[in-house]
Amino acid sequence: MTGFQYSAPVSVEEAVALLAVDGKARLLAGGTDLMVQMRSGRVAPSQVVDIKRIPGAIGIRQENGGFVIGAGTSCAALGEHAALCAAWPGVVEGANLIGSTQVQGRATMAGNLCNASPAADSVPALVAAGARCLVVGPQGQREIAVQDIPVTPGRNSLAPGEFVLELRLPARPAGASDAYLRAIPRTEMDIAVVGAGVNLVVAPDGTIIEAHVALGAVAPTVLLVKDAGAALVGSKLDDAALQRMEQAVSAACKPISDKRGTAEYRKSIAAVLARRTAKIAYQRAGERS
Amino acid sequence: MPVVRVTSSFCDSFTGGLTEFEVAATTVRGMMRELGARFPGLAEFLEARAAVAIDGTIYRNAWLQPIGPDSDIVLIPRVGGG
Amino acid sequence: MSKVYVSSVVNGDPVEFLCDADTSLLDALRDELGLTGAKEGCGTGDCGACSIMLDGRLVCSCLVLGPEAEGRQIDTIEGMAEGSELHPLQRQFLEHAALQCGFCTPGLLVASKALLERNPDPSETEIRFWLAGNLCRCTGYDKIIRAVQDAAAELRQERSVA
Amino acid sequence: MNDMKPIKPDFKIVGTRPVRPDGVDKVTGKAAYAADMAMPGMLHGRIKRSPHAHARIVSIDTRKALALKGVKAVITAEDFPELDPSIVAAGGEAHHNMANYSANCMARGKALYEGHAVAAVAATSPSIARQALELIEVVYEPMPHVTDLLEAMKPDAPLLHDNMFTQGLPETPTKASNIAKFFKQERGNLEEGFASADLVFEQRYTTQPVHQGYIEPHACVASVSADGQAMVWCSSQGQFMVRDFSAKIVGMNQADLRVVPAEIGGGFGGKTVVYLEPLAIVLSRKAGRPVKIVMSRDEVFRATGPTSASVMDVKIGVMKDGRIVAGDVDCKFQAGGFTGSPVMAATMTALASYDVPHCRVTGWDIVTNTPKVAAYRAPAAPNAAFAVESALDEIARELGMDPMTLREINAVRNGMTAIYGAPLQHIGLVETLDAIKQHPHYEAPLGPNQGRGLAVGFWFNGGGESSVTVSINPDGTVSVATGTPDIGGSRASSAMMVAEALGVPYEKVRPIVADTASVGFNEITGGSRVTFSNGLALVRASEQLVDEIRLRAGLIWDVPADQVAYADGIATCLAPDRAETPLLLGEIADKAAHFGGPLSKEVALNADGVAPCFGVHLCDVEVDPDTGNVTVLRYTAAQDVGRAIHPSYVEGQIQGGAAQGIGWALNEEYVFNAKGQMENSGFLDYRMPIASDLPMIDTIMVEVPNPVHPYGVKGVGEVPIVPPLAAVANAVRDAIGKRICDLPLSPTRIHAAMTAG
């Protein structure tokens, strides 16, 4: 970390202006990635723009049956929001697996998303949830799907001057729930070797009427595996449906081998995780029908 | 006469692989001197690298420790800890 | 590059300091304010030795920029005892021998206090997972967990009496 | 040393659990570690490190860095004297070649591993120092590298040192190689032994480098005055080691260098050598101002000692009844960039727990382009025990025998001779095995996918040079100065032993860890030597003080000393015709000046007569059949502790050692990329055990005292890390039905084993 300007704008316009004029400016939300990257010298910004003092940047509000989460909201705060936890338990558990309790006190889902790591823990559940982002920038604001943010590992689709101001989770019908699981060698404090987020809507008779399966750390970006979701729809999560889903998951995985796990391992574990996650989501959905 | 034994190869390069020696010495230092006279360089090597077990008690630097005619003496490599 | 002026409240007292924009809050506490109780074990948020409370929330101070502290409330290990009266957690750590080298201890105490403020009766598993971000290499955690459990019981007792 | 008094049957303080004297400062954040130190005018030092695993240093241009405003000194190997390899550090436990240590602190001619220091700067701020590093221009000529130890042994491997000819072979080779040394322990007739065996088992086992993982990075502050006198404040396992190593490396008198021990944030063997202090001294000498250097975690991983990777080939012959008749173990250990792996200890410990009539253990010390290894808790013994205890577990299975029974049959007993030649005395392996057998854990039922593993560990323990001062103050309180850094509670045990010996309350004894000018020479805190060696010195000093107290009381009463009894802080006059009011210790001390001067004794001794100890660990795991994840369900560790002075800190040593061993077994390892660079140099990806990874660790302290020590102390800190690697591996084997011979037992590796045919 050498020599940058720090600013903490109190309006979106001010933040956009600061980010837009300086190509080497970096946005600071939770900072849990940025601080580490600056320390190691991987990024050397000329300007750090802290968005946490913008009104609305921190906080969770319910809107049209869904939730709007400010980009500066810490993951720990998500876990303390009873309504959000009830509606989107999988999204919250993904967010609450990022780092330690301390890290969750700072880390944000928006930051986790924009950092564009394929292993980001909060992203598969957000993708499975069909979450969207409110992006603000020099051209005004736009709303895009969460999965359209990461492009390649470490790169996102935001234009210069743009940043995510809010994450938006849709309204929940009855009988809907979600779950997220990840495989790591330790029990906490780790980067997902594989992550799986499953979002289900279940009819009162137990039939799955909507299913979304997203995987982390098995491809350059978090994957939404449409075939895996489709395999579950119409079933009561019987073994045959689960097997079809597992096949779809395995087929979709294109992992690499790295210090955290081999490609073979990832592929094999992805199916196991998706199955386990689906079962949790299904049980939760049943409890909400 | 006390017998000095060594079960390790750590001083083989001095003794040519011999592992048992009779000595006339009455102290650890005397024993080292005697061995040094038989095997050039060994005395200095042992001073820096060896511990000595005399009748079951391990001594590391006690050159003045007496040894008796029936003492059981073993040369042991010194080990550091963590 | 000129320094940033920061004013905040640390352990209940107003403080002012100047720091470079790129200074971590940990370094600002240690170097500018002389509060060296929080330690740097990694600088990347992976060991918890620098744990502090920022506006009532447990964070790694190595992952916070000094200038971010402007107007914020900070609580550190130095503010845990009241004068010479140790907090029950501090006492239980001593009585359980829950520390050896002591380097991780300030972070563990701050984190444990944050836990007990939220959850006065945590299970062993809840304590272990809450403290998963506080590395200790000396103790194997056993005595730390027991110390937290006993401190929790003591605090519950205090509360029920009060 | 056998003249010490016999073990007292009843203790007042030994065996109790008082609060440690340094405790309050540690729970309030007041305790001062090296990085907490600041001085007026202090500069900040930083180190430039080689990005190459192996490279010739063609040139280093420091001019631009020196020209940067705020930079006060830049140093390279040119600023250090070239040392003769025959220079060794005095008084250390092992043999330290100072020329190698100097070249490890600052690369000379060649960088031998990624992270090897090549230059250092001191500047007025950390950020200027950082910028200055970028301005130092180093021209490297990268060379082929080798990080794997078996690869390094090949005849055509890239050569680290072209003057390295294997030592310890009957004939020294004429061709240079990366094989630095050979060791052998031998007894009986190996061929005969194997020929007589009913079953011969052979297997290869491997381990990866692991780091000691202390949470406090290395740190120091050095201040050199214009007359050449210097002070260093630092985190180390031995202030005298820092003084002697640094003085030799920078070329100064030991008396000119005063080293003040800061609180140490963990060491486990990793702080028994120097990395920063010589650099800080030379920078301070050049700049004329104090210089502080603090390592980052990344630097700790890349540039300070991990322990050795190892490859062990085990061949064991047994009879049907379980008697081991022959053992042949070959150990290859990675030393890193310079010779000095602990492989000799592997050869001495591998079979030390068992009575093996015919055996041979060989060891090879191999240099590789990786950081120079440093001691790590019972150096080499965990690796060797992993191999032998895993093999014994398989042998028990093949014999259809309980693994405990196999060990009971072969366990060494008093009077037997250890493989390294020394007769074993006062040992408690049989008692420790029995303690585990009697524990409810031993018979507890297991569920599906669960397994149980048993393993034994041995460590020598250590003695050596200790100097202490015990002074009785005029008010009857006691000041104690020792010279060994307190890592695990040694101030508490010191105060307890003095309180016991002087018959005063624990709270009246205040111990400190003194600097190198304030107490006589001490070896490092390491090898499980401090409570034993310092304890002998402290008790002896206390006993001398008791004699002196009786003499002084006698002088006060005008009776001879043998007419004075002293106990529990009170002197009583025994003269038959006298009715003197007993004197309190404080009353005698208050009059000390009039009757011979201060009541103070310094005892400096070389502690011999150390007794080894054994640990027996029992581990239950559950393995997730789909992911290969291991959960440690239950862990019980029994250990012969001699006698526990402060049982809580003995338990703490056992629990901490077990936890480190579990980490070593399951997830910890150095991962190098194709360029020989470390890929996981942070706590996130190095994966040490966290609180949620572990269960409570049940400890059983078996007390088989060492009569050489007045309180029966043996040493406890090292052996707890010896059994866990095999205990966990054996438990995983039990759970999954397959043996994995390579550590770590990561989910990936277990999953691969489970899914393989």
C-alpha cells in the first residue's frame, strides 16, 4: 500500500464522479479483499473511495415483498436480519461463510460479487436466487442480474466509474427456500473448493415447481446450471431426480486443479454438494409451505 | 578398564567404523583425550558433537565427570530441541 | 502526501490522530495512539490477533483503513478491564491457563466478549465457530473454550443477580 | 548431579495451579512483544527478497534506493564479514555453522530459495522503506532449481553447493551432491533378525514441510551506539543465542551486545535461530539510529524455517506373537537451502519406544531450494513416529492383534538400552500405555465411517546450561531472574519451584526473564529443557539461601546454624536453653546488611541427568464418505510428565502439541509452484487448525518422576507433537479401510484413496 487519497463521499453522484475521473481509483466497501490486495501490491490505487457513508449504502429494507441490501452492508448484519434469514436462508448462510466472524463484520456481498472470484461464497446462492444489482455510474443507473457481474476470475463487467449500490432479492412465494453449502478442508476460514447454492419453490404437495442450482469454484465464474434445476422441477426430490441433477452438475463443471483442490475432486464433490444442498433447501421449503 | 561404545555412525569417519573401545581414563575428558590420541580429530569432534551416557545418566558437557573401571559408557550424538 | 486527520472515540475517550491514508486502523492504533494490545499476526484478516470492536461490531483492525475510523466508536483490549477490575473473561482466561504465549489473547478476549454480548449462553460448538477466526497455536483451544464457557456462566449469574 | 535431595513426598506448591505472574499483562494488552517496541528516532527496516528459487546474484545496485529521501541505510552481504565455516556458536544444543547462518540471513553470491534475503533498507517510515526496496536493482541469473527432496538426491539434480561432499559415509565422495550428510544407528544383526521373523512388513511414508506457525511474526529493534555497543530487543527462544549468533555474524564482541528478551508470541523451535537481528544491527550501525524490523506473515512463511519434508522407508520383522525382532528404517530429510535437517534425531527416535534386538536406522540430510529448516517441537521425531507407528498399526492388523497389545509387548522398559545406546532409566512408557487403556475412550463404541487410531511418541528432553539469581528482598519477598524466554509459563513454574524450596507463598516470588547482561549464560528455551535445567538451578539457589537464612538467624540469636530450623518462612531456634521468638523470613532479610550482606544467590550449572518421556495418543475420527473430510471426534493424550509443576500448563503443552500434530496430519503443507515459489504463504491457505476444527483434548498426566530433579521434572513440551500424525492416520485407516502413507490427509487425498479401486 503506497500513497493513495482516501475519500468518503456522502452521495452517489460524488462517488461516481470520484471513480470516473481517476482510472486507478478503487471502491472501498467492506475492504476485506481490497486491503489484502493493496497490502500484497497486487493493486496500487491512486484513490480509494469509501462508499459506506452514502445514505442507503448500508442497510436492508423490504420492498415489494423482496429485499434491497445496500452494497456496504456487512455480511454479519445480514445474519442479524430475521426476515431476510427466514426468506433467504441460503443467501445468508453463503454470506456468513466468508472468512471469520471478524471478516463478516466488514465483508459485503456486493464486494464479494464484484471481486469476481469463482469461489466467492455469497455468489452461488445469489445467482440461484435470481438476485439483481442496482449499478450506478456516469451514465445513470441500471439493473442487471448478479451473474452478469463476474466476467473472468478477478474481472467484473462494470464500466469505469460504475459501482454496485444495491443488491435486490425478489419476493418469496410460499413454499420457497434456499440453501448453500461449500466444501473446504477446514470447518471455517477457508476458500470454497466447491460451493453449491440451490433455490427451490415447492408446491403444497411437495412437488418442486421451480429450481435453480448454481455452483462456485468449478468454472471461471459462478455457474447457473439450468439443466440441474430443470432436473428437479416436477419431482419430489426423489433419487432419480437427484441423480439427473447430479449428472447435469457434473457435465457443467469445468474446474481447474490448483493449490486448493484437484479438478477431479472438484467435479466429484460438486455433485455431492448439490445433492446435499438441494435436500436442505427442499426441507426448508417444506417448512414454509 | 571401562569400555566405550557407540551405536551410531556419527563418528565413523574418525574411527573407521569401530564401535567399541577400551580406555584407561578416569574422567570424560581423559576418555576424549585417549580417543583423540588413537583417532586424530576425534577429540575435537566429540567435544562439539557428543553427549556421553555413563551408567545410564546422560552428560552433555561434563568433561570432569568421573568414570569408574566398570562404567558403562556410550557416546551419543547431541540433539537439539524445538 | 499529506496526512489524514481522524477523530474518533476509543474505549470511551475522544481521540484525534493523523495518519497516512493507507495506514490500517491496526497500525494507527498501535503507532499513532500507542495502543499496542491489538497485534498483527497476518495483516490479511486470517488470524484475528488484531480484533477490535468498530461501532459495536467485531472486526479485524488490519482490514480497516485508519481514515475509516472518523467519527466511529472503537473498543480495544485496553478498554476491557474497568480500571484494575478485570472483566470475567480476563479472569477466567487467567484461572484456566487459557493462554501460553499470550499473543493471540487480546484478540480472543475481544472476540469472546463480542460473542457473550450477543449470546449469553453459547454452546461449545457456537463458541468454537465464533472464534474460528482467532488462531491460537499454543493451547489447542481447549482451555480457551472452557474459559469462555465459565465466563459466560459467571456473567449470566451476575445478570440474574442484578 | 546425583547429590540432589530425593523427591519430597508432599508438596505445598508444586502441583497446584496458581495464576501465572505474567498473566494480567497478557490479558490486558500490556505485555510488550518485540513489535510493540518503539524508540525515539527509530527507523523502519525492510528486506528485499529473491523471487527466484535458485539464482546467481550478478549485481546489486543500491544507489537509487540510497538517493531516496528518508532512506538512511542500505545493506547487502557485502556489509557482513565473510565467516569461516569452522566458526560455531557457543553453548547451543546443536552444532551451528555460522557461515551458513550468515548466508541464510543475507544471501551471498547466490539466492538458494524464494524469499532468501538479498538486501535490506532502513528508512524514516515503513512506506519509504517499501519504496526503497523497489529501487534496489538486483540482477539475477536464474538457475535450475529443485524443491523436492528425492529429486534433489538424483545425480543430475541442480546443485545448490558445488563444494558439498556427503559427510558421514565410510568414504567421502569426490563428486559434489545435494546430500549433505549420512547418519546410521545400528545394533544386532539385521539379516539374522529378518530371517527369523514370521512376518516382514515394508512401506514408504512421506511428509511435507510444515511451519511452526507461531502467531507472532519475527520482530526486533536494534540500536548501535557510535562506540560500537549495541542493544537488541527481540522475540526469540534465547536472548543469549541471539547475542552469540548475531555477534559472530556481524563481527562484534559479545559483551558489546546486550539482548533484551521481549515477550515471545510463540516459537515451537522456529525462534531458535536469527533472521532479522544481524540485519537490524548492521543497518543501525550504518544509520546511527535505532532500527526496527518486523516480518510480514508472508515473509515468515517464505523465509523462516519450516520443518523438513521427509521420506521414510520402514521395514519391520515380527514374530506371530507380536515380538518385533528386526527393524530397518531409512529416513531422508529435507534441509532447505543449507545443511542441517534434524534427521539425526529421526535415526535416534524412530525405534526408541520399542525393544528391537536387531535394527538399523539410516538418515540422509538433503539440501533443496526451499527455506532453511528450523527446529520444530521434537524435531524429526513426529516424522519418524508417523512412519513407524503407521507401520505397527498395519502389522497389528496383519497379526490380528490389538494395536495396544502389540505396543505393550514391545515397549521399552527401565534398564533396557535405547537404540541410540543409552540405558533407559526412570521411564514411564508402560504406565502411559496403561493409562490410555484404562481411559473410557479406549473402549468407547464407534459409529459408521468412524475410526480409532493409537500411536506412541518419544522425546529425549533436554538439560544444559542455566544461570539463575534468587534474591530475598528486605521485606521477605523473593526476586528471581532467569535467562530463558517464557513461552509456555516458565515464569510460573520458576516461581513455584522457588516458593516450594524456600517455603514462602507463591505470590511472594516474582520472576523475570533477564537480559544478557543481567544474568549468566543460558541456553535457549527449547528441547523441553527449561523447567528441568532452570529448576535444578533455582532449587539449588533456594537451598543455598535456606542454609544462609539459618546461618543468619543463628547469628541474630548467637547460636550455630545447626541450632536453627527453617520451614514455611519461619526460622525457629532449636537451642535447648533458649526461648527465642521465631523469626519471619522478612525479619531476617531486613537485618541482612548487618549479618553478612544481601541474601542473594546466583547458581550457574550444566544440568545433566535428563530423562526421556513418552506420549500415547488415542484419536477418533469420522470421515465423510463422499467428500473425504475428516472430523476429529475425540482425542485423548496420555504422557509421562515426570512431575507436573503447574499441571494446567503441562496440560496446555500436551493439548497444544496435539493440535499442531493434528494440523500436520490433516491439512498443513507447503505448496510450491513450478518456479519453486511458495503458493500458500498465508494463514488462509496454509490451513492450521482453528477452534472449530478440534474437539476438547483430554489429557492424562502420568507421573513417573525423574529422581535427578528434586521435584521429579522431566520436560513435557515436545513429546505431545510426536504421536498425533500417526494417531490421526491410523484413525483414518480404521475409518475408511485404506491406508494413506502420505501426509497431509487432505480431503482430496482421502477422496482419491476412497474412490480408487
